[in-house]
Amino acid sequence: MFKDRLQAAGLLAERLLRYKGQSPLILAIPRGAAPMGVVLAQQLDGELDVVLVHKLCAPFQPELAIGAIDESGHASIAPHAASVGATPSWITAEKNRQAKVLLERRRHYSPLRTPAPVTGRVVIVVDDGLATGATMQAALTAVLRGHPARLVCAVPVASAEALALVQPMVDETVCLSVPPLFQAVGQFYEHFPQVSDDEVAECLQQPGLFSPLPHQGAKTSASRSNAAAASLAASKG
């Protein structure tokens, strides 16, 4: 049980200290992980941004995810989507709805700058917990299209199923707790308030946490032949 998100972030930072001095890019999944991203960026001397993804909702069941979409428009659809009534036309309409939400969030969170580039960098994607893993999977997919040098998934708590889903996508997974009985992320925090869009914007305006590095067309260890610059194609639920 964690006291709150900030305490959990501090514990994660202790496990990630080896990246201090490597100018890591901390990508928080809004809204809940934004305050955690501030802690990680401060303790690791990193840069902070958000990766924007949004779940796609099932018909008449807004809490049930049938997939996720990132701010570039790339979407992944869960195998169970059709079984809960998500027709192709519903999915198209839902993708359009959530894409507009992400566009508005980016304008609100960081109106004066573009997403931080991920190419050739150590990138740490953080969330406050993984229940199904669908949102993190969408976030990681988006970041991978930018060719980071090393990709790390960092979460305080996750279900075993969610962890198994995301581990093959990253170079490293840092997870502090994998409880056998997992119903919701909030059950593992004593204090788990909602985080507002305004709070996310404030997190991204913290002094010293956004200082973009000159882009030098760095090549990734996985793809030495691709030296093209790539901006963050993503981004959070």
C-alpha cells in the first residue's frame, strides 16, 4: 500500500537512479501520473513531458475499454471489442471522439511547445498503476515509433496480466508490486485523488523540467540505419 502517488514516485526514482546523468525523458501518462513525472524528472535530472493516449470506450459502457488511441491517430483494438457491441462504425466514431479529446489536451497541457523528441534517448514512461495494461501498451507503441535508444516502463503497481502484456515491448520494466488480487489501481493507495487537466498543465510548467536537447539525429541501438529525427508521436487513461 502506497501513501500517495508522490511517495510511490519517490520509490520508483530510487530504482531508476542509474539513469541520472543520462538526460532521461520522463513521459507521464495523464492525468494521474503527471505529479509522479515531476518527482522522477527532478530526482533523475530529466526532462518531463506527457505521452497522450486515451482508451476507446465500449457502447453504453464508458468504463469498459475496447482499445486505445494515441495523439497521432494510431489505434489498437482489443479482441473482445465486437463481443461487447463495438461495430466498425462505432469504433470509427469513438476514435474520432477521443482523437479530439487528445488534441484539446495537448493544446491545454503544452500550448507553447511541441512534444519532446524521443529519438535516440532514454525514455521512461510512468503511470500510477496498470490494471489491464491497455493504456500503457498504447503509450509504449506510440513511443517506439519514435525510436528511443532505451525504453523503460515504470509503475508502482500492476496486475500480473498487465505486466506480461507490456514487458515484451520495453527494454526494462520497473514495478514495485504485483499483488495477486487486483481490482483497481486506487485500492493500493491510501490517498488517490483525481488529477485535473489544470494540474497536469502546472506540472509541465515546473521550472527546469523542460529543456529540450539539441537534436543530433542520434541512432538507436536497435536501428542504426535510421537516423531520421522523430518527434513524439503519442500520447494517456
